[in-house]
Amino acid sequence: MNCKDAYMKFSRLSEHGKSLSLLLARLTVAYGFYEPARMKWSDIDSVAQWFGSIGIPFPALNAYMAATTEATGVVLLTLGLLTRLISLPLIVVMIVAIITVHLPHGFSAGENGFEIPLYYMLFLFIFVANGAGKFSLDRLIFGEKTN
């Protein structure tokens, strides 16, 4: 067997891990949104004040929208339900977080840079492109197939 054939065989075998990797990624991203959502809901008025202080328009409305989007994202990503759909507003939340909070600090997560929200955004793009995988309610309810 030459290198190309070996690589192609490995590639075909690797496809079997796609749904498991999507499940693990969904659960990890959902867990990552859990604490920020919980913290926002525990003191939404302070979040609205902070949003106003960093120049976010309609700070109370946006605090509720961000908290609701994150909390909904936790539930839907965990279940693999409406995965492609919920990923879009979560991407918007990450874009706003990068622009308003993290960008001035550069890339490094250790310096509160945009590294971590960028990673979340990239995972969310993967969910938009690939769906939730076999281990999801999307597959069960909608029959959504993985590529």
C-alpha cells in the first residue's frame, strides 16, 4: 500500500468520528456559554449598566438579548436541537464581544484578548456548516443527515 492509499483509507475511517466530534464540540461550547449566561441572569441590571458604559446601544435590551441567546444556546446545543439556527445569533454575540471587549487587548486569551471568543465563533461556524451530527435531536426530529 502506498502513502496515498494509506492516507485515503485513514481519511475514510476518520469520517466515523465526525458525529462524535460534533457532539463533544457542541457540549463543550454549550458548557462554555453556561457560566456567562448564568452570571448575566444573576444580575441583569448590572450587565445592562456595564453594556451602557462600554457604548452598547439600548443596553438593557441588549443585556436581555445576550443573556437569552446564551441561555438558549446552552440548551439547544446540548440537545443538538436547531443547532444550525442557534449558532447564528451566538456568532453575533461573539462578534459583539470581540469588538466591544476583547479586540483592544489583542489576540492572547491570557490578556483578555479575542482568542477564546474567536474559537467559539469558529466552532459555531462548524455547526452551521455541518449541523449537529448523528447524536442530536436535529437528526431524530428532522432527519438531518451529516455529509
